[in-house]
Amino acid sequence: MGDDDDRAEQAEASPRRAGRRRRRFARVLLVVCLIVLAIAALLWTQRRSIADDIVRRELERHGVTARYRVAEIGLGRQRLVDVVLGNPKAPDLIADWVEIDTRVDLNGAKVTGARVGQARLRATLRPDGTVSFGQIDRLLPPPSGKPFALPDFNVAVDDGRIRLATPYGLIGAKLAGRGNLANGFVGQLAAVSERLSLNGCGIDRLALNVSLRTAIAGPSLTGPVRARQAACGDVRLVSPVVRLDAKLSPAFDHWQGQADVKAEAIAAPQARVADLSGAIGFTGVATGTRGTLDLASGMFDLPQLDGAGLSIAGRYEVGGVPAFEGRLGARGARLDDVLIRRIEATGSAADGLPVAPLLQAATRAAGQAACRFDLSAEVAARPLAARIDRLAFVAANGARATLRDGPVRWVSGQGATLNGTLAMGGGGLPAASIRLRHAGPGAPVTGTAVVEPYMAGDARLALAPIHFRTAGSGATQIDTRAELTGPLGDGRVERLALPIDARWDGGGRLTVNANCVPVAFDRLRVSALNLDAARFRLCQQDGAILRVANGRIGGGVGIGATRLQGRLGGTPVTLAAAGGRFALAGMAFVLDGVKSRLGSPERVSVLDIGTLTGRVANGTVAGRFDRGEGQIGNVPLLIRDASGDWKLAGGVLSLDGDVGVRDAAPDPRFEPLRSDDFRLTLNGNDIRAGGTLKHPAKGVKVSDVTITHDLATGRGNAVLDVPGITFGDSFQPNELTRLTFGVIADVKGSVSGRGDIAWTPDGVTSTGTFRTAGTDLAAAFGPVTGLSGEIRFTDLLGLISAPGQVATIAEVNPGIAVTDGVVRYRLIEGQRVQIEGGRWPLGGGEMILEPTILDFAEDRERRMTFRVKGVDGGLFLQQFAFDNLNASGTFDGVLPMIFDSNGGRIEGGKLQSRGSGNLSYVGEVSKEDVGFWGNLAFQALKSMNYRGLTIEMDGPIAGEMVTAIRFSGVSQGQGTYSNFLIRRLARLPFVFNVRIRAPFRQLIDSVQNYYDPKRLIERNLPALQAEQRRREQGLPPAPLDTTIQPSESETVP
């Protein structure tokens, strides 16, 4: 208990001691305060002058020009008014008033705050980045080396404005706010600039209006930054607005925040991106800033590309090594209409070829995909390097393409590294997967492309896996095999297969198939031509089948002897060529020994061409052909020595040139003809041809010919239009056809008409109608004058006519000239003429040509029989102008004529009187003409009566005709001289048998010799008188001529 009492006493004593110590400190403090108050009271009375002296001395010491007025000096506040610092003409600071709060403690006086009314400050941003406030810089303390920090200082600014001159332009700023700068300041900062520019870039009408706040963690800025535009070169950011929300560290060495960005557009002369918006997050230090960005745009219109929007999102870094990693995208994009049309137009580049539907479908799908698509790429980029991890293309029509499993890298100065898989398909595009393998820059790129069979319409393309290899130099090799099915013109090829070996040197040289390659197809149809399966080899020309060097295309193909079989329509066809060459450089080709056979063996059509040349240009194939010959089916016409130009354009084949036409018969019916304006066109199955046929040597126009033929049906026709062939001294029928040789000659006249030839797979028909008028000619049976008529052929090629053809003859003279005849006939098979009959008026009766058949196909006899019926002797003599003869009686007879290669002759010809008649001479004769005895004889014989008269004729018409004339029952006629002797002689029965050997056409003259006494006396009396003189002179008699009638001294024609 003792210890507890002691502790209680000590506790009671301690408060008493503490109370005594506090009373002593209070008395000392009171004394000090009294002293301070005394001093302060002294200073307070002198405060204005003291403060003014101190401020002036400090300003003078730093060389600062100043003007101000001290309005109030107190222990806690000092107020200056009308403050001007710097050059009075261009002050650095103007303030209407300034108040400074101070605090005095044991450590001395301390400024705790400042307030400013309206202040104007001038400042300059130097090129080194420091800011100068003019003479005010002399009042600023030197750098302490300590980290920057906002002072623990209360500030109130009612209206502070600064004019900041920079190398980029002038900035005007306004600040208003109050609070502790280190923690709790709240204010508003506004800044404007008409234009700021740097290195060709500039900002027009910049305006900033942000709220400033300070806190222990550091200051923050919140508010918009606007501009009319920001531009670099021709690229402008129109009406940008950045809503800034940024925080800085107390030392201003770290910052972070976000900027919400909006702009009306990004515009360039040929590009525009509208409605840019998004957010940029940032955090950084003095060495660099990094953050995220997510920006998107509205409609964009770039060169050759427009769309609904662009986007960029990802992480970025600036300040140190700039970098970006994120996603780029385009939404609702569309290629330029010109490019789309160009893509779609590419589809027509192979029109008429098997790949045309495939190319059209692919380009159409590509064109549709290009109308609207989204594009995205996952990329990473740093200066001089980039990486693509994924690339995706998605079109509205369903087309897709992705590059994945990469990455694809690019490093400046080293090149690219390509790895990944490119997959594509959908939307009508071919489906393909392309795998790329690449060890690194400079190493070969290898890969395999697997393309699914691509079908469009009735076309199909199948490719074997495509193996490719690209060396570091760029040299590339591609190997595959293609199998193609598709249309060819208006035809089709089935499973055309060939290998492809392509080599590219990485520069300007490409070769495809430098060696011979096998080519095969299962079926080939061109128009109506269907070819069966075939295999052959194509060999390179000029180094490769295809060669591209320095932008120039070369190479070509060569083909050896080739034979193809098939059908043309329903017609068998065989095509062959001895060889051919095609050069890509000039798109020119040559085919040698072309031979084609169409149709079954019994009606084959032939077309052979010695040399066929051509060139492909502007969608047209054209060239020349030489040594062409052929025949169309059963048409008995041959084409020979054809040459000229040909062209294939728009699916139409045309030939123009010079052709010869011959008769296909072993024994030609007409001589070769020629056309120098022959033209043939083949349009689908339709063949049309035509030209003018002329005599090749004399150029006489024979006919205009027009030919049509349908390959699908095998039907066609030819029209031969003969406007008029004129025969005369310079041109005769035998120069057109040998059939007239030896039948007619010396033709003078013209022939016109039209022939039609038609053919089908079943055969050939031909018709025609030809006419002549007033034609003169020489026939085997005599001269013909004024031949006229029209003949209608039912088989023109066979020279067969309809029955009942009529020809009128003004005059014919087979030895007896007859006029106004009519002959009915028809041409029958085998080059024969069937005479149905002919009639001529003759001496009151008629001469009749009896029916017969004349065969001109062979060298054989042709028989014609003329029958004389009811001819009046007197009229007959008058018709033939025997003016001195008179006759009576009626005659009948027959003249069988035979014609062969030796000419014409009469066999068994006979004229006979029906009864008695008279022959008399009615002319005058005098004694002076014939002498006494001659006159006596003439008077006795000038009129003779007969009971029968027969004339028989045998022999050649153009040679010596043997004519036997028989008179029976001859007596003197009325008016003759008679005496006793004559009357006695007249009682005797007379029979005259006269045999004449003379050309047939002297027959009538011979008859005149015997029936005209004057002619008998004139010819024989001189001989009698000469004999009488010989006897008077004692000479031996002249040798006796035993002939019935001596011949003339020469044969009279």
C-alpha cells in the first residue's frame, strides 16, 4: 500500500508543476507580442513607402521596366493597380489590378495566393520549344533541378489573356478560374488561332475550350478542340472536333486519357471520307505515348473505290518506335463503275472459245462481288516492316476470300515472306485453296493450288493440282493439266485435255510448253461439224507454244499430218492436213495439204486446198487460199484451181476469189469455165456462193451462178442465169461444149435462159429453160437459117427435156431448100435427141421429118428420114426459081439420111411421081445459039410427056452422090417440032435410064441438065461439031466415052 500512496501523491504534484510552466510561457509570449506589435505599428505607418521601395529596387535590379500603383498594403493582402511590365510601347504584361495574399509566421512572410482582374500577357514560343514572356523572364527564378510541380498557391484569375507568338502562327488564349494550383483549381481555358502551319501542313481557325481542374493526383483537362480544317498538302480534315478528357501527373511527366474524335470529312482532290468518328485512348510519358484507337467513317469515295464506311481499330505506339497492331476494314465497298465494266468486259475476250462461259461467269461473279463487299485485315506495322495475319473479303453476292495460317511478312530492304493459305469461292467464283510455303526472303516460294472443277452453263474446266515454285530471283515454274469442255463458236468441244508447263524468269520473259505436248478431245463440234475423239501432238514454234518477252508475245504451235473424222450434220466427214503452223507474234497460221471429204462414198463432197494462210486480228480471222479444188455432193460440177481471200468474222466464213468450174463427167459435156468474182459464205449451216462464169480464154460471159446449201439438211440449189451468149465469128458453141462439134457450126445468134439445180441427201434434180431467136447455123444435113425456139429441161444436168419441145426454122437446105419448118422434139437420157416430127411446106405438098432418135453420146450413126409428100412439080419448080422449066405431076418420096463422124449421106433415097406428067422448056433458043441441027433437036425435045418418073439417090451429102433417074413412057409433048422421021421415032416405046455421079447439092442442076434441052444442046453440040470436023479432015474418030453422061471437067460443088 505504501507504494500506491506515493504514486498518488506524485500524480497530484505533476499538474501543479505543469500549470506553473504554462503561466511562465504566457508571460514571455505576451512580452514578445507587445514588442512585435510595437514594431508592426511602426512599420504599418510606413508600409506604402517601404513596399514601394522594395518593389522598385527589385525591378530595377532585374532590369524590368514597370509601371504600377500600390493601392493597398496590408498584413494579409497587397493590391497593385494599373500594372504595366515591359516596354511601354509593347508591354509584356498589362493588368488592371493584382492582389497578393501573404502570410506571416515565425518563418517569415509567405505568399499564399494571388488574384488578378483583367490581365494581358505577351509570350513567344521559341524554336527550341521554350516560352519567353519578355522582360518578365528576368523575374523568374532559375531552374532548381527539382521535378516540376504545381505550387501550393491559391490563384484567382477573372480574365487572363495571353498572346502567344509561335513559328507556326499566332495563338490567343483566355484563362479564368480560381483555386489552389496544386489541388483544387477550377478554371476554363479557351484558345484560338486563325492559322497554324508547319512543313506544308496547317490548321485553320483552331478553337480550344477546356475545363481545367487540379487535384493531388494531377491536373485534368476536359473539353472540345475544334478547327475549320486541318490540311497537309491536298489532304484536308474538314471541321474536326476532338473532345478531350486528359489527366496529367503532378510533375507533368505522365499523361493519360481519351479523345473522342469527330470530323465532317477527310477530303483530297480525288478522294473523300465522310463522317469520321471514334475514340483514341492514350497513356504516355515523355519518351512515348501508346494507346488504343477505334475510328470509323461514313461514306467514302476513293480513286476506283467507294463504300459505306472505313474503320481502324487496335493498339498504337508513337514517340519511340511507332507501331500499330489491329484491324483495318472497309464496309459496303464498291469498285469504280469503270473497273466493274472492265472486269465484266473481260468476259467477252474469249467469245466463241470453250472458256467463254467460264470466263463470263467468273467475270460476272467478280463484277457482282465488286459491287458491294466488306474487306478486313489483321495487320501489324512498324517503320519499314509489316505483317498480315489474316485478310478477309466477303461480298454481298456470297463470294469470299481469306488469307490465313500466315503470317505474311514484309521488311524493307529484305522483301516479303509469304506463308499461309488463300481460300476463295462462293458467289459464282471458282473454289480454290492455294497453300504458300516460304522459308524467308530470298528463299524459293513453293506451293500447291487445288482448284475445284468450275462449271458455268454447259462449260466445265478441271485442273489437276497446280504445283508452282518461285525462286528468289522471281523465276517461277507452274505445272498442271487442264481438261476443258465448252462451246466453240456455235459448236462445242468435249474434254479437251492438254498439259501446261509454264516458266517465268521473274522479269519480262514467260514461256508455256517449250516442248511438244499431247492434245486430245473426246468430241468437237463446230457449227454442224461433229468430230469424233482424236489425239495428236502440238509442238512449239519460236521457242514455246506461248512466249512473252519484254512485253511482246511470241511462240506458236506446229502440227504434223493430222486426220480427223466425224459428221457434218448427218453427213460423214473426214478432214486431213499435211501439216500446219501458227505464230502468236503476228497471230498468223499456215495449213498445208488440207483435204476434206463430206458425205457417204456414193455422194461425197470434196474440198481440197493446197495452202491455207490466215491471221487473227480484232476478232477476225482472214487470209488466202491457193490451189483449191472440190465438188459438192452429187452435183456434177468440179471446182478447180481456186485461189483468193477468206475471212471468218462474227461467226461467218467468207471466201472471195478466182475459181475454175469443170464438168465432173468422165466425158465432159462442157468446156472448163472460170469466175474471177466468185464469193462463198458459210454462216452456221448456211452456205451461199455465187459469181460470173466466163470462157477462160476469151472472157465471154456465160452465166451468173448462185449457190445455196444447208449443211444440216444436206439440201441446196444452184441457179444458172444466162443473160445471153452471143455466137459469131469470134465465138462458137463448140468452144463451150464438144457436143456441138460435127453437129452444128458457123452459128450466128444468141442463147439465153435460166437453169436451176437442186440437191438433197437423196439425190440431185435440175431444170431449166433456154431460148434462141433467129439463129443461123450450118448443120450436118445442110445450112439452117432463122432457128427459133424455147426448150424446157426437166433434167438440165442430164440434158433431158420435157416432151413436145418446138423449134421453128425459117429455112433449111439439106439439098432441097425448104422454109418455114416446125420441128417437135425432146432431149432424152444419154445425150440423145428424140425427134417427134418435123414439117416443111414444099411445092404444094410437104416435107416431113419422121420420128427418130439421134444419139450424140457416142461416135455412132444417127439416122433421119425426110419424107416428101404430094409435091406439085410445077409449084416445086417455081419455088426454086426454075423460070424456063415447066412441069406437071405430083411426086412423093423418102430421103433416109445417116450422119456419123464421116459426115452425112443418103441411103435408099427415092422420089417418084404418082402418075404421068410433062416436062417442058418454055424459054427461047435461036439457031445462032445452037445451029440448025441443034435447033432441030431442041424443037423436037423441048416438051416431053412421061407416064412414070423415078429418082433414086445414094451417097454422101458432101461428096459424090449417085443418082439414078428413070423416065418411062416418054413422048413428045405439046408444042414440039415434028416431021416424018420424028413421028416415026415417037411411035417407039422410050425408057430413059440416067445415072448421075455428082455432089448431092448439084442434083437439081443435073436435073436441069437433062430436062432443059437448051442446057443439053449447049453442052453436047460443040462436041458433035468437033467430031464432024475431024471426019472431014480424015482424022480418026475420038475415043468413045461409054459413060451415060460424061462428067464435067471438074467436080462442081
